[in-house]
Amino acid sequence: MDDKEYLLENRLVQHPSWDSVGRFFSEVLEPSTVRGYYQPLSMVSLMLDYAMGGRADNLRPFHRTSLLLHALNGASLVIFLYLLFGRIGPAALAAALYGLHPLMVEAIPWVSERKTPLSALFAIWSLILYVRYARCPSYGSFIGCAALMAGSLLSKPSAVLLPVLMLLLDGWPLGRLSWRSVFEKSPLFLIAAVSAIITYISQARTAIATLPGADSPLHVPLVICHNVVFYLSKVFWPSGLSSFYAFPRPFDASQPAVVAGLIGTALLAAVLLASLRWTKALVVGWLFFFVAIFPALGIVGIHAVIAADRHAYLPLIGFALSITWLLARLWESSSNPASDRRRRAAAVAVILAVAVAEAVCTRLYLDHWQTTDSLHRRMIAFAPTAAQPHWSYGQHLAGAGRLDDAIDEYRKAAEFQPRNEKIRNDLGAALARKGRTDEAIIQYREALDLAPDFAMAHNNLALALDERGKSAEAVEHWLEALRLVPLFADARTNLGAAYIEEGKLDEAVSELRAVLRDRPQHHIARGNLGLALSKLGKHEEAAAEFRKLAQSQPRNIQVRMNLAYALVALGRSDEAIAAYREVLRVRPKHAEARRRLDALTALQQPNSP
């Protein structure tokens, strides 16, 4: 899903350095490596795991860190609940229910969801320091609370309503809600407002952000009512969990799921209002959940799903508040110690039974996360007519080399979402890899009909046209791709290669050097630059490029051969002989290397007397 952007193809994550850290923090309104909102701390976290050995074929460091963060969140929640209610037993039991809940699963094994547990850790500690400040006001506690809130927003901006959550706590259980408590949070609301503006701009510029007015006036209230009941059902009966919950179609009052949301929301409101006669605990617990999840309810559309398990990660603390309060009441002493012990034992037994049931459900759901295939089959089973799961599965299958299966999935995705240019482009790429170039060209052209400014489709169409001998038209599409995305390294590299074929060597050198200025590790560009320099007779510069490439790709035979050719042209026979011997060390039966080595060696032999 998002792991390509966050890890598999993210050059900043894969090159841990202060330069990468600087890029993550400085690219505020338009992140260059991950589409969407500003989240520098999460990206740095993934980069550090990469530095500790995390790779696509070794996810253990990433999973270890995410699991550690989840454990820290559970422990931190115990502290938070204890500070609020003064009972360590109830706090620990409620935190156990939180940490073991199946809704937690998605945020832990999914690498690119590191932002969720990391943001939650900062958010919980921000709330902890806020409770300390409320009980014993000090500048240190408030500044720490604000700094941790900023850390949460720099990890994932969904915690933007933390100040509102603090106001809810002021109302209950802190009992300090007043105009003064609202005014004192002005700096926190300012931080939240800045984060919200940055989030919308960066999301709109690099991905998608649909404002409420784009749909019918009833769309937003229907989404809210649907999701209120949907999330509650998953909290109290976590079955049928998936990483893709499609919008019910049609999404109006004729849809049973929407009607259930409307009725369920009305009943919930009535029950909560009635509960105020006895306690504020249920209302505040529910409002905490609702406010915390509100930014992810779909008011501003940034996802193709109507809901997601990961969005409930922080909001579930609201139910932990209500549970802790209830257990704390059961922990209160009465005049009958024996009755107190029985009451507490019964409460512990019930909580432990629920926790065990949660753990079993969590393990069962986690089984679907063991492989990418099983995860996608799960998503498709619950949303068979949604394009996104088929498309994502097709990308996985294409990456695994299962091109026929990938093409089938792409076609299904295109059937369910025929006007998606990215699906058309990916289908074309899979067809091209199968050698079905003419079919690929049709798909690329359809993608460009849908989105003329789609740079990747221009690049891919150019490759297909070049293969069909239409080099002039191919160059036009590469130039258009670069006009749209000037830093599109692959398109510029391909254009450079085309210029080499056309004999425009100076233009080729210029394009390829431009690639390497921004992407010094781009091996194809460096290899093509060496070839262009060789054709220009600049063998010294060509040899230098081939040497750099040989250092990073020591087992690349062609690079060693090209280096040897350049060295021969420079008259440096000893170095050329060493290069040919290195080729034969890697591939002993390389005939051309053996022939050229023998010829050079013979030339170096002294004449016989």
C-alpha cells in the first residue's frame, strides 16, 4: 500500500544522514518523497530503523520499534489513567483492554503506519503533563505539554484536537472547566491551527484533499453517523476487520448501513444524555473518542475508504477513561471487606476474560498480516468490487514477477474504476513487461487521455514508442514528462539514452549529469554517462564514471568491461588487464573478457630471441 513511498522507494529513508533529516523537516508544504501531509518525525523514525539494518527483506527492525512503541503507549496509558483516578489496578486493567484490542493490529505490522503509534506516544505524554499542570500549575509542565503536542503533530497531524481533549478532561474528571482554562490553551490552539493549515496545504499539493462542499450537503452528516455506529460496532464486536472498508453504494438513505448509522447515532445520543443523571463518565469517554477520531472521519476527504482501524488507535483512550472510572468505583471500600474482595475479584475476572478474548481475536487477525498475499485476499474478500485492493494486489504481484496474475487484478481494478489513470499506467507497465507493447501503448494513451499531466505515463509511453522505433515521438513524451516534473530522474535518464542512440552526445552528457547532481546513486544514469563520454573520446572522464559505478556494483560485468575498454583507449594496459581479470573472477567463462585479456597479455610479452 503506502510502503513503497515510506520505505521501498524512499531514497531519503534509505540513505540515513543529517541531510535526510534536514529534508524531512524542511519540506513543509510539499514533501518530495511521500505524498500527503507533513510528518518528519515519523520519517526520521523509519530512517533510523533502516540504519539499524531494516530492509525490504528484513522487516524485523521496523516491527520491533513499532511493537516497542505500542508497549510504551500501554505503559504510558497506565500512568495517565492513574494520575486521573488514583487507582493503579483499574488503570492497568483498562490499559490492558486498550493494548490487546484487535483494532490495534493495523498500526503495528504495517510499516508505513509507524506514524500512528509514534504520534500516540507523544499525545499521551502531552496529556500526562497537562494533568500535572492542571493539578499543580507550572510553566515547565505547560511548556512540556505543548512541546509533546508538537511532537505528536510532527509525527501525524490527526492529533490536532488535543487541546479540545484537554478541555473535556477539564470538565471531567479534573473539574476545572472555565473561561480561564479555555484561554490558557491559546498557545496549544495556535499550534493546532498552524498544523492544520500545513496539513491541508501539503495534502492538497501532493495527494488529494476534498473539501466538504465537493459533495452533497448531506454527505458529511451521513458519513459521521455511519462512522459513529461503524466504529462502535468494531470496538465492541471486532469481527470482519480489514485494511479496506469501502464506501457503501449508494451512499444515501436507501443504503441499510447508512440507515443503521442514523438510527444508531440517535439512540446513542439519547442514552448518553440519560446517563448524565448519574455520571459524566460515559459522555466524556464517548466525546473523547469522537473528538479524537473526528479529523479522520472523512470531513476532508483524503482516503478512498470510509473508515480505518488505525484511526481508532488514539481515540480508544476515551473508552479506557470510562472503564477506569467504573473499575475505580468498584475498588471503593465499603463497610463489608469480604464483599469488597468478591466485587473486585469478579471485576478482575471479567476484565481478564475480555482481555483473553481480545488477544485471541488479535492473533487470529494478525495471521492475515503474515504475507502480502493473505492481506490482500482479506481486503478483496470484504470489498470485492472496490478498485483499490485489486490495484494494490496487482502492484504486489507485478513486483513478485507474477505478471499474468497482476494483469488480471489490474483489469478488475480498471473495470471498477475505469477513469483512474494510475491503474491504466500500471496495467500498461505489466503488459510491456510481458512483451505486449502495443497493448501497453493503448493503456498509456488512455491514461494520458484521462490525465494529460501524468508524467509517469509520458515516460512509460515514451519507452514503449522507442521500442517500436518511434524515437522522435518518444523524445517528445520524455520532454513533456520533464516539463511536468523537472526532477524526474528516470525520464531524464531515458532521454539521455535516447540522445546517445541518436548521436546527440553533448545533449546526452548534459541530461545525464543533471540526473547525477540530484541522484548521485542513479546507476543507470552513471553508466550511460560513461558510454556517452567514451563515444565523445573523453576516455579519462568515462573511466572515472565507470570506476565509481564499479565500486557500488562490484559484480556488474558490463561495467567492468566498459571500464576496461576506456582504459585500453587510454593506453593503460596494466589497469585494463586487472579489469578483465576481475570480470573473469566473477564470471570465469566470459569469452570476450578472456579473448581481450589474452590479446593484451600477449602484447606485453617480450619478443623471443
